[in-house]
Amino acid sequence: MEILVTGGAGYIGSHTCLELMENGYDVVVVDDLRNSDLEALRRVEALSGKALAFYNFDVCDQDRLDKVFGAHAINSVIHFAGLKAVGESVGMPLAYYANNLGSTLALAGCMKRHHVRNFIFSSSATVYAQDNRMPLAEGDALGCTNPYGWTKLMCEQILRDLCVAEPVFSVVLLRYFNPIGAHPSGRIGEDPAGIPNNLLPYITQTALGRHARLTVHGNDYDTPDGTGVRDYIHVVDLARGHLKALEYAKRNRGCEAINLGTGRGYSVLEILRAFETVNQVKVPYTIGPRRPGDLAAVYADPQKAGELLGWQAELGIEDMCRDAWNWQRNNPRGYRT
Ligand code: NAD
Ligand code: UD1
């Protein structure tokens, strides 16, 4: 039985491929490498001591997907492939809708034709409406403020409708909070193109000296130290959540949305201090204005993942900061090092 992983060369995909292979699954990756490097998959193979099947094409291409489903005994699909930058999505909404909806529709259609029923979808905490109280639970109000978020919410709706029309399908919509960190080997990690928008890659690049300082986006929020609070989750914990979701999908039918978060929020300054302490490096910073669109605090209620999947995050903020730095220090230019 093989698992099709779309976007398997990317940040979360590569860590999930490794967990899958270490746990005895055979993995087939489709990724057109638009935001990743084949080197990530080579390293996954080296770390696991196993080979995977790799296809380099756009997941929106139904004909090529059909051939992959014909050539492998695929039992389940984990769909990571997608565009993910919130700011970029505002400037190029059509590309985001075409890719994120197009790939999901193409995959779901292929799965239907080939009688493959288990679908794990990468959703995001960004699908929750802004006026919810924390922590966010799966039944809370949904709503988005940017095209990226809408693509995730629309894909969720498409997959929910599919499960109504085709009750044999089993779909798990995993709503990730803030994935950070890297595999403890330091061989695979996050490799953003250009200047990162997200906090952790900006911190690690600043610690390397690539940026003069981090700008903390606002210190006047209604949080204990005034800086933004998020639910950071180690990417290895997140990857393990996908294996639990796969097992759940095989045992059940229908569609479930499930948060993958720790349930614990950390502020920007708490993350900075933890990073400096664990790694014994300095990260210069300055306080700047709030970033438009940011919320004061976002964190998960992770209870449903515990109840349905038997999953909870095990790695703490020190592990996340140590592993992020270990990856960055050993790979200062990412996979191009
Ligand atoms: P990533 O960019 O590192 O990985 C995505 C991979 O998909 C890349 O390897 C890219 O080359 C590939 N890809 C994109 N479109 C494709 C297409 N049409 N055909 C083939 N390959 C394609 O991103 P990531 O951080 O690993 O995120 C994985 C998924 O999780 C995405 O769907 C993202 O929206 C979602 N997500 C990520 C975060 C996060 O903070 N990283 C948070 C919530 C949700
Ligand atoms: C962003 C996205 C969100 C996505 C998530 C994970 C926006 C508005 N939201 O969320 O949709 O799911 O990334 O990919 O872009 N910060 C700084 N300085 C920096 C960078 C960040 O102070 O240079 C602060 C932010 O204000 C925030 C926290 O660090 O309080 C985390 O930021 P970030 O990593 O961008 O994640 P989110 O804002 O949660």
C-alpha cells in the first residue's frame, strides 16, 4: 500500500515523508518543485534508508495524476501542494485560486476514478473568523480576510460536499497552527525563498547575520507583554499528526476538521528569549508598528485531535528553537548550501 504525498518536497511534506517511511509506508511524491528542492527528498531517502517514487509535475494535471494512480497501489493521499503566502495571495488571487482549488479538484476527481478514499488535507488556522474567542475549537465560526485563507476554506467545503455525495470517502481537514523547527538531524528544514515573512525563519536568518535585526510587529497588543501570541508547533509533531490522521481515515468515513496545535501560546518576545537562551546566540531586534491583518493572540483547542486521533504535541518550545537553529546553522543557504 502506497501513500501519495503531493508537495512532499516542501517544508511540512518532507518531514511527513520521513515519518511515513520510518513507519513502514511506501511513499509516492508528486511535486513540481516550484517552492522546494529535490535535495530535500534525497535527504529524506538518506535519513530513512529507503527509496521513494518521485514525479515532477503540476498536481492540477489530471492526465498525469491518472497515470500515477494507475502505476501505484495508492491507498491514501496527503495533499500538501499549494501556494501559501498570505501577502502574495492578495496581489495574485487568481494564481492562488487556480492552484489551490485546481489541485484539490484534480486530486479528488482522480481518487474517485481510482477508488482511493482516504484524503488528508492541509488546512490552516487561518480559516477561523477573526472575532472568535481563544482557544479556537473546530466548531468555531469560520471566515477569511485574504485569498489564501479563502482557498483553504473553499477546499474544505469542496471536500465536505464530496463526503456527502460519496459517503465512502474519508477526509481529514488538518488545521495547522504555526509550524516551526526542523528535523533534529539538521538535514531537512524550512527553506523559504527570498526574505521570510514568518517569525522563526526571520529569527534564524538574523542570528546568522543575514539581517541586521528582527522587527517585532507591535508591542501594544492586549497580551501579557504586548507582542503577538501564537501557537507554535514543532514540524515533527505536526508530521506525526498526519500519520495519526491516516490511521483515523482508514477506520472511519465522512469529513472531520481537526486542529493540530499545542494549545499553548507564546509571544514574540518569549520566542526570542527562548531562542537566545537555548542556542546561546544574540538576535538583535527593534519594535515596529503592528503588521496589518495580524491578531493579538491565536491558539488552538487541541482536544479533538487527542480524542479522535490519539495525538498530542510532545515537543516544546526549546526543541523548536534548538532544531530550527541547528538546521539553519548547518544549512546557511538552505538546500543550496
Ligand atoms: P511548501 O511551499 O514548503 O510546500 C508546498 C510544496 O508544494 C512545495 O514543494 C511546492 O513546490 C509544491 N507545490 C505547490 N503547488 C504545486 C502544484 N500545483 N503541483 C505540484 N507541486 C506543487 O509549504 P509548506 O509550509 O510545507 O505547506 C504545506 C501545506 O500546508 C500548504 O498547503 C500550506 O498552505 C499548508 N499550511 C502551511 C502552513 C505553514 O505555516 N507552513 C500553515 C498552515 C497550512
Ligand atoms: C502567518 C499568516 C497565516 C499563516 C501563518 C503560518 C499572516 C497575516 N498570517 O501567520 O495565515 O497560517 O503565517 O504560515 O501573514 N512577527 C514579528 N516579526 C516578524 C515576523 C513575525 O514580530 O518579522 C510576529 C507576528 O506579528 C506574529 C508572530 O510573529 O505575532 C508570528 O508571525 P508569523 O510567523 O508570520 O505567523 P502568523 O502571523 O501567525
